[in-house]
Amino acid sequence: MSEAQGDNDNELEDAANGAEPTPEERIAALEQEVAATKDKWLRSVAELDNYKKRVRREIDDAVFRARQGLLSGFLPTVDNLERALELAANHEQLAKGIEMVLGEFLTVLSKQGIEPVPSVGTPFDPSIHEALQQIDSPDHPPGVVIREFEKGFKAGDRLIRAARVIIAGAGSTGTASEGDAAS
């Protein structure tokens, strides 16, 4: 039993005995009641704030998962357009058309906050790259990405898909270029 309830019970007993509580006793009882009410209110406000934050996180995660599901269906299109562009290199008009479609698609992704991860010429980073193969290269230093099979993409700090790459092996003899040193 709380002190406030005990004081209220004492007041009832005093009232039943014909004794009214003194103004100081009433003030003390009311101050305790106000303090208890304020504590409950502060706890409720904090609980509501935590609930809002938790719901916002859950919504953000749900949106990210939905976006990731949609994008995983579209990203192979980027890969296929890049492959078609490589094959159409000898056909200038076809290559230009494919390049325009690819550029437009990447622009739409960029407007949605989806950006490609850096690959060729950068040091291998297992948090954004998936190494498919390691080959020695006379042109690149060891551990540098020398070819990209599939682009990787991220939304802000979250990785949507890792870039699938080939990296220069331990027997590579190239030196770091200015682009590699900046990374």
C-alpha cells in the first residue's frame, strides 16, 4: 500500500472519529498525489515516445524490405543492358540506344536514393563486393577490383546487392593508381 493511500485511510479514520485533517496534512497528501500523477504522466510520455520510435523503425524496415524485393526484380535488367552494350560495341546506333536506356534506368534508381557501389579500380571490400574469382594482373596491385560482373547497389548505408567482381590476386605486379590511392 502506498503512502498516499495510507494517508487517505488515516484521513478517513480521522474523519470518522470526527477529527478533520489539518491543512498541512491535506497539502502533504495532495502533494504526494500530484507527485505520483506526474510520475505516471512522465512514464506514459516516455512510453509513447518509445512506441513512436519503434513504429517508425518498423515502418522504415518494412519499406526497405518492400523496396529491396522490387529492386531485386529490376537489377538484372541493368546487368542485361550492360551486357547488351558490350555486345553492341560494333553497332554504333544500337550501342547508343542501349546506353540511353541504361542511363535512364540508372537515373530513376538514383532519384529513389539507389546508388551503385564503387567497384573497378577500388580495393576489394567484402562488405560491398562478392569476389567471384582472383587472378594475377600485371596492371593492378593485389586486392584491387579489376572487373565487375554485376553492379552492386545500396540505398543510403544499406546494401541492396553486393557487386560481383574479380580481384587482382597476390601475384599481381601493378602499382596503385591515383584513383586507387584516393579510395
